[in-house]
Amino acid sequence: MNRLGRKASETLIEMAPSADGEESNGPLCETLSTAGSEVPSSSEGLSSTETTLLIPDRQVIDKRHQSKDSIFFRDGVRRIDFVLSYVDDLNKEWEKKLERRKEFESNLQKAGLELETEDKKESEDGKIYFVKIHAPWEVLITYAEVLNIKVPIKENDIPSMVENPLDCMLTPFRLPEKVMHPEPDYFTAPFSKEKQELYLINDESTFFSPSMRNRIVNYILTRCPYGTEEGKKKFGIKRLLNNGTYSAAYPLHDCQYWKKASDPNCDNERYTLYMEWARFLRFYKEQPLDLIRKYYGEKIGIYFAWLGFYTEMLFLAAVVGVICFLYGLFTMDENMSSKEICDPAIGGEIIMCPLCDRECEYWRLNTTCESSEYSHLFDNVATLFFAIFMGIWVTLFLEFWKRRQARLKYEWDLVDFEEEQQQLQLRPEYEAKCTQKKKNPVTQEMEPYLPLTSQAVRFCISGTTVLFWVSLIIASMIAVIVYRLAVYAAFASLMENAQTLQPISGLLTPQLATSVTASCLNFVIIMILNFIYERIAIWITDMEIPRTHMEYENRLTMKMFLFQFVNYYSSCFYVAFFKGKFVGYPGAYTYMFNRWRNEECDPAGCLIELTTQLTIVMAGKQIWGNIQEAIVPWICNWWGRRKARNNPENLYSRWEQDHDLQTFGALGLFYEYLEMVIQFGFITLFVASFPLAPLLALMNNILEIRVDSWKLTTQYRRPVAAKAHSIGVWQEILNGMAILSVVTNAFIVAFTSDMIPRLVYYYAYSESDNSPMSGYINNSLSVFLISDFPERNKPKTNTENFVICRYRDYRYPPDHEKKYLHTMQFWHILAAKLAFIIIMEHVVFIVKFFVAWMIPDVPADVKAKIKREKYLTQKILHEYELEKLKERLCQGDKRATEKEFIATEGRMELSRAM
């Protein structure tokens, strides 16, 4: 292909392609080429008061006739790749900020970027200056090589997959082909300035997509110096934003989201995304992942791909969960335990021991009739099946996601990205704070490093801080437990004496009232601690000075997840594994802090309380999350635009419209992943107690996809495009939770539900052949002689002169020689529980690992395509080098020897053979 010649000597910045070296990782503008620069100097920059702008080789454009909704400079030709904004606040720092801006913008121009400033008089509020940045072709090709950006070399000739005959059934869920695949599929290769003829460059202005352009400009902005302060060289737009020199830095959306741009050169991708993806009425449609990736970059694209795949897989789990729930609903009338509890002749005659000291009275078992019936919804044989099913489902989800991810890596040119990531993501903060340097053993070049002693001190401070906050969560959970113990007696007394609560006394028991209010209180504490800890986690991660962006995200992720794990799940772990397990027995109760008597479970079991806890925390988190994600940004944007919304388009420019939007920060996706992974924990770790949890998660995620897409498209500034080849450390966290979920669900079925005691009774202790479960309730309750109560525990009144009371345990009666000691049945049940845990864990783990072994991580067709692309790419590159060598030989280049020619041909033959 014949291309316009551009010599390497004409580029504005000389940089080595490797990004690990000192030159490429340090401030970019230290060594600048001054020869042949076509970029206007600061003296040539045009002020915003001028009405015309002269562009070389182009006509004079009248600025007044250009729409301010344009995404181009005033010439209508050069695209705006980035925008900086600032306010001239005349405070004591004003002169220093002015000097920083002057130096920074001068260095940006020396780096080859072109700037155009909009005066504050032309802004909507008359206060904000806007600096528009354009990256010319020379800068783009230089940094495309530095960043190892892959570009098209040949259209993909691999035939597409065979049509699925069932695809016609999925037509209602499909999007138009132009939306799903906005670009043809190409074979790609890393860009090189010396091989421009090799690439499919039809138009320089559109060869690099806007997301690639803003990624390149952001790379320059984060490394460009702006002066020396306190003897240290300062650089990077992040520091300038933090110290108030600039108020914002962002790439532009390409148009308004509710209508297409009037400029025919605009792609209107934001409008397409809004119409086809970001509206809730499109919730049943597939996601345009290729368009999301093209507009927002691979990192955001991979998040929505994962979220969409997770939601699809939840559909199967939700269907099975609903079936298990319906089984419990339809078999409620057949549940012998609740029948006996509700029977006046059985449950009405069983007198239970008081649930608290002194204030609580004796009570009849049939008062818990309704709660025992509802507990059967979740505590039945289907619970065991669903727990095993979810252990296998989570493996299928993770394995099939690996395959989906491998396909995306190929389609999005991310196959070799892992290696470049290590090179390119050295954080500017690391370079700025690490003043000492040492030789890299790989590159043999000097690079900054953090001494081991400094690392050790920082890690100690970090670890201590995290440990303190985890301890604070545990302390808050203990406070909630104390609340439960302290208010139970108050609820019991209130419900007994309040006539207005009598109609619902059967349903709203003191246990349930205590559980619901404690769950709500726990949720409020969770939200408060989250709000504070998020800021602490960012601060201590910054203090550690991680070397690369990946290290930074991984460390922050582990800190936040550890905290969130303890914060959200601690109360569920308490109800599932501790409540009612260390109660003692009447006359010898155990006490917390020697003051508050430990809680007992309902006679029907603790599972219904775990369900209540899980529902409140999970549903509350989802509702609060959607309020935070959608309503709060909308209100903030409405408030910020309340003056400008009546302005005509020609007075409210594209850069001002985007400036008034919310910022999608560097940790924006981090919080999205964290929210979904915490939800994943709820539907896997405790799913045996609540089969409807996957259905709640499915409904939330259908909404979540549209809320996230809506806020990203309409409420936030366009994020800087970033690359990612996977979901990162979250994959390992999900794997860990999948393994832990098998253990927790096995323990829930064994120790929290009443299934194992019922099965032991059914097979070993039942006395009726016709109705094996009859008599189970009487068998599961031990007898206590009221006269054995110590004064501390004895109720104040015993109006009906009861002699004995019953309590939930397996102990000998008072007239037995082993008075109040555990019976043999207790040990049989304990052995059965432990055996069940071992058997269930081994069965599920064997199936999980077998399924994981059977399903390859990379589909066979993707492997073949990767090999085919590598082969063709090498072939094209070798043929190109051979042609160049022939040209040099024909031109009489003495350096192009015949041996070199033969070696090149031999390399091509070797490549073909391989």
C-alpha cells in the first residue's frame, strides 16, 4: 500500500519502544526533538477572542458559524482528544498555579500535542477556562509504538462459526449486526513507525479510534513534568488535579446521548449505546460488547461481559431455586413437625422454659405455629439438593467464564497483553516518590525502587490498620449480639401485654422481632463502616507505593474485600454457626460477659432466622447500591446543570456539558466488581438457607446492567480507555469463595437446619411404622424440673403452677441417674452431622474438580484461530521485510548482503514449517 512518507526524524519525541526503561517510564518531556516541529509554539497559540483561525493548507474557518457542540477545534478539522479545565481563583496560590499551568502546557506542546484555549468569558458560568488537546498523527504513531498498540494488517479470512439452527429462536434478543459488530474483523500486529506501509491506513484522522487517542494522550499527561518544587521534579496531571492547578481532565463524549450530532464526521456511538443498551426497556436484549469496548476500552468492556455472563448463568440457578422453594411450599401441609407444634393436643400441652431470666414467662409451644410452618419453606429435603447443585453450578460458572474470557481475549487482541502490562503500567507516583535507583537485571537499565526497609515499615503500618478495622467490625457485631440479648426480654414483655399486637402475635414472635430489628441495625452499621473504611483503604494503599497499576489494584482489592467479607458476612456466620449452639440448659445457662444470657434458636430451628438476616442484608445492600449508583449522580448532575439546561446549544459547548457530569474515577470499576462479588458470596456461601437468593440476584443484575450502562452513558464523563485481559484478582477471589461455599453450605445443612436430627430420628428412634416422623417434636425436647431453677433464672411468676418445662436439647430427665447430661441420641446426631459434612464435601469437591478438568479453559476453535493469526502475521511481516531487503539490494545498498537475504528467506521457510 502506498503511504505518505514520514521519516522517523520528523517525529516530535524520540522514545525507545520498550516501556521498562528509564526513558519511557520517567517524565516524557525530558528529551524532546526540536527539529522539524510543526506544532505552534505558545506565542503562536490563538486566543479565544479571535474570530478566525488560519490552518496551513486549509481554508479560513469562521468560528462563529461552528456549533459549540462540536468535538473538533475551531478549524473543524482537528479532533479534541482531551480537555483540561481550571478556574482562576485569586488566592495566595494563584501565581504558583499559573506558573505550573504555563510550564505544563508548554511541555505538552514540546511533546507534540496541540492546544487550544477557550476563555472563561465564553463558558456558561463565566468562570472556567477550557484547554482542548489534540494529538497529531506524528504523536499518535510514536506512542502507538511505545504502548505496543495493535493495528489492522489484513482482514480476517477465518470463516465464522457454523450457524446454530436454534439461533432463529433467539432473534428477539438480538441487536442489529451493525451495533453488535461496528468494525470488520482484522488480523493485527503491534504498530511500528518504520512499517507504516504494512498497515491498513485509509485515513489518518480515523485510523486510531477515539478511545486509543485518549489513552495515548492520557499516557502523556500522566508523565509530563511541570517544574521542580522542594528540590524534586514534579510531573503528571494527577498531581495537578490534586493541588487544584486544574479542576478536571477528561476525554469528550462524541455527542449528546439523546440525539445524534449535526456533524457528519461524528460516529454518534454514545447515542447508539444509549438507544440500544442503556435503556431499561432493552433489558431483554444482548449487550453490544464490541461497541462498548470500542467506545470505553477493554477494561470496561470485560466488566460488562462478565456481568452479562454472570446474569445469564444466574437464570439456571434461579429456576432451580424457585423449584426448591415451591417444593417446600407445596409440602407445608405434610410437614409432621409443624403439625405437632400447631396441634393443641401436642404443641398446646407442651410448656416451654422461659427464653430470658426473670422477666420472661413460661410459654406454650404452639405459639410458634406460624413460624414453624414458614421454616419448612427453606428447611426441607430440597435444601440438601440445592446446596449440592449450587456447589456444582459455581464450578460451571467459573469454568465457562474462562472459556468466554479466552474468546474475548482473542477477539479484542489481548492474547499477548499480559507481558505488555508488566512493562507499561509503572505508576508515575512510584517514580516520583522512589528517589533511589538500581539496575534492572532484565533490561540492564537504571530504574526507581523502594528500599526493603521502607517496604517493611509501610506493610507493618498497613497490616496493623487493616487488623484494627477488622477488629472494629467484630466489635460492632458483638455490640449487635448484645443488643439482641438485651432487647429480647423487652420484646417478650411488650408483646405479651400489648393488646394491639395480639392478632399478629403468632407470626411476629419475640425471636422474629429481635432478629429483624437486629438485622436492620446491623445493616446500618455495615453501611457506616463501609463509608469510612473505603477512604482508609485507599490511603494505606497509597502509602504502600505499589510499583505498577496492577499491583495497586490488587492490593486495594484484597484490603477492601477482606473488610467487606467480614463486614457483610459476620452477622450471617453468627446466626448460622454460633446462635443457639452454646446456650447451656435451664439452671446452667451460659452468659456473655457474665451478664447476658446467650440466645436460643426457635424450636423449629435457626434456619428461618438466617434466612431473615440474609434477605435483609442482601436486599438492603442492593437497594442502597442502586440508589447510590443511579439516583445520587442524577441529582448531582441536575443540580449542576440547573442554570445551563435552558441555554441554547450554541452557548453550552460539548466540553462544558461533559464538565458538568460526574467523574468516573480510576476506582469506578473496582466498586462495581466489589458489589457483584459480595452478592456472589450471598448466593453461594449461605444459599442453603435461602433458595430464592439467586432469583433476587438475577432480578437485581438485570437492573444493574441497565443502571450501570445508563449512568456510564448519561451521567458520567467519558472514562479514559484502559486495557485489561481478564477480571484480574477477582477471578482468584471467586475461586476461593466457590471452595468456601461448599464448606459453609455443608455446615448449614448439618448444624443450622433440622434435617440431620430428623433423619436420625426417622431411621433410628421412630416408634411408629405408619407415621415415622410422629413424636419427633416430643423426642427433640428435654425435660427440666422447675424446682431446680436457681433464683437468677426463675421467672417472677408461675400462675399456673407448672412443675416441668421443656427445652430444645438431648439431655436426660431430672429423674435419671445421669440427670441433665447429654443422651446417646445427642452423640449419634453429632456423629451423623460430622459424617454428612465429610461425605457432602468430598462428593461435591470430586464433582467440581472433575467438571473443571473436563472443561478446557480455551475453546478449540479459539486455539486454532490464535495459531492461524500468529502464523499469518509472521508471514506478512517476513514478506514485508523480504520486499524491503530486495529494494535495498536493487538500490545497491552495501549493507543489504546476499547472506542477509538468504537468512530472511530461511526464516520465512522455518515459520511456514512451524
